[in-house]
Amino acid sequence: MDLEEYMRRTGLVVQEEDIYLLHDVNLRRYWEFGENAGLSSKQRYTLLRWARSAAGQVEKDHDHGKVVYAVAQFVHDAMPPGDIEGTESPPRRLAWIIDTGVGECGVRPPHSGPEGKESVRWVCINAAQLAAGMLRELGYPVRECNVILAQNGSYLSGFTGAVYQEAALQVWFTGGWHWVDPYLLIFDPAATRDDSSRYKVDQPCYWSGTTTPISWLPGRQGDLWVPFGVQESLGSDLHKRFYPRKLDDKGCEHPHVAGSRVRRISSVVDRRGGTVTSGIFIRTPTPGVTLSLEDALGRKSDAKHREIPGSIHIARGTPFTAFDTRVLRPAPGWGADRDLAHHETIFFGTQSLLASWEEIGHHPLVLTVEGPARASVEVSDETTAGDHVITVCGLPPIVRIPNGSAKCSVDIYIDPLDAQFHSSFSLLAARGFLDYGMYWPATVDIRAIRERSRIASSEEKP
């Protein structure tokens, strides 16, 4: 049975949809074949065999979402995810990936790469390549996508601090694109960053070229990554389907399971402009100095402790994975250009994209600065542009440590997303009419309403 007949019998033909045919013919040709066009007949047959193996149990349902999930699960199992915080690998062609036999039974780590260097694990780009190849052999148009990860800044103004990326895909069926990340097995770019990630900004992009991406980072040679606009859907519906929100009878969100990428299991609405965690970076460029935070409950955040929710420590000398080459330097205060290493840094902010009840308001903290005796330590701060306004009070620009250690009180305020709602909720909760656990999911809904309004207003413009 040839591929066309196979597709006809399974009912998975999507390339003939009227709205899909409106796209440029050169783009459609690339989406339908991609790297598959350069494969041998044996390699394409291997891809198809793996795809049939993955989707064989659900094809009879004629359910595109189930097929895409099954392929993503297959790749996820074949290429167990590693560290998304900065483990790079040499470039690998799809043909080389297929020839490793990664899709056969059992986990097969990559052997020495084509350039002769050892590589200890598969990475997200490899998973996206393999899933794209399998889905294309099943007849699905696929375009490469990318979630650019940064510590601060934006795509338009330039990212500051360290920059990295997470490769993903969009798959076309039933009149639109649908997001899939087979490496993390998620279907919403907003779920990419870990709660404890040192990256606090993300920006989803799609590949606009008609050849395979050369680089997956912004500003590199051949950069044809396009940030999603307000009118361009991310297609995160599969995440809502396979990871639905769970509320109890009171409307409180069920606790998230261990290992979830963000506190929110499923997006209520597409975050097309990316997401930003609200918080503040506190840094010092002074050599030989360490920083630590302690909250009112005695919990600490430093090189040895990670007790304060929403706080992370980045040790001096931690390498930059990369930086935005469109910016002349990572950013004043982030680190030295010549060694591309972080200064001593502590971040304090919300655990997720939106603050919980406990996170709103005043946070009295103690900043401890330790280093050489009689040193004058330069301290700076930088806030992120998340949904919550962050205010810091009491942080001095210079801390003197006559005996090798000094403490200073720092007050950080996290404002609510909606002050009027917060005030009303406070009164009702204090009288027992509402449970404080209802606050966070209600805030998520308010944020979703605003996003839908923003999208609708954009679509109304000529």
C-alpha cells in the first residue's frame, strides 16, 4: 500500500482543506515535506513505520488530536528530556537521527555525532525533527516553532541576560495550527518554563522559511523566526484537552502534580505575546561576594538553600548559555562580555505567571552580603515586566561589610493584577463567603478576559 492510499484509508488527509490551500505554495511544499524530501526511500519507510506504530491504536478514531499526541508520546519516550536550561548538542540531520535507530524498542542515546564529538543526550531540536518527520509521513503539514527563553527583556527591545530556546512544532489539521512540544510532551508554549528556571521571559515564534532552520536562536545567521502576533493563534487547544484544569466544588485549583512545568496546568487563553514571570533580580559584580535572602518565616535562598517560594540563586561564574546577538552586550550588570558569566544573582518573585493570594502584598526580606572584610559591595536590581507591578524599597546601591558580612532589610511589594477585585475578594474571604484558594484561579480567569479583549480589539482594526 503506498502512502497516498494509506492516508486515504485512514481518513487523515488534511492537505486539501480549503483554508490550508490559501497559503503560499512554496510554504505548503516545505510544511508537507521538510527534511523528509532529502531522505532515502528506506529512511522514509522507517519514519512511516514508526509513525504507524505510534498512531496505530488511534487512527481508526479519525481523531487528529489523538494521533498527534500519540506521535509526541512516542518521540518523548524515545528521546527522554534532559536539561532544558542550557545543554547544547552538535547539529544533527534527520537522516542521521533515523539511522541511529532511536525509534526502535528501548531507549537509544545518541552515539558520537557526525563531527566526531561525544554527545550524552538528545535535545529538544532532535525531538522536534523526529516528530516533524513522522507527522509529515502521515500527511500532516508541520512548521517548526520555537520558544525563546530569556532572563529579561523582550523580542522587540532585545533580550537581556542569558538566552536559550525550546524547539517545538505546529501541526495543521481541521482548519488551523496546533502546538506540540514532543520533548516535554506539552501543547502550550506557556508551559515550557520550569517554575524554578533562571529564565523569566519566553517568546513563542514560528519559522517563516522554506528550508530547514539554520539556527534556533534569535539574531543568528539566516534568522527567519517570526514572533506570534496578537492575531496569530498558538493553537494550544490540545493542552487544554490533555491537561485540563481541575477545580473542586469551591472553585479552588487542585494542587499541581510534581514535575509540571508551571503552576497552571492548562492555559485559559493563548498567551500569544509570550509570558513573563513577575519579580526582581538583585545582583552584585563585586568579586568574591555572595548574596542570600531570608524571609519573615526564616526561609533562605542562597547557594545551599532553596526554601523561599519564587526565589532562585544564580552563583557568580555560572556560564551564559547564549545571549541575544542583536544586543551589543548581555546587559549592564548581568556579567562580563569576555567570559559570558553571571554575576552573583538572586531572583525573588511569583512562582507562576500570576501570583497566589499568599504572594500578593508586602514581603519583608533580609539581604545578607558576605565577602572580603572592609569591602564596598555594589548592588543593583532589575525588575521584570510581568503581569504584576513589583516595587522594591530599602535596597542600598553600596553595602559596606567591615567584618566580612552585613545584613540589610529589603521590602518587596507585589501588587495584585486587579486592585478592585483584590479588595472585594479580601472582604468576602474575611467574612467566610469565599475560600482563599479560589483567588488564584479567579485571577487566571480575569487575565484571560483581558487577553481575549485585547485579541478582539486587534481583530477589529482594519
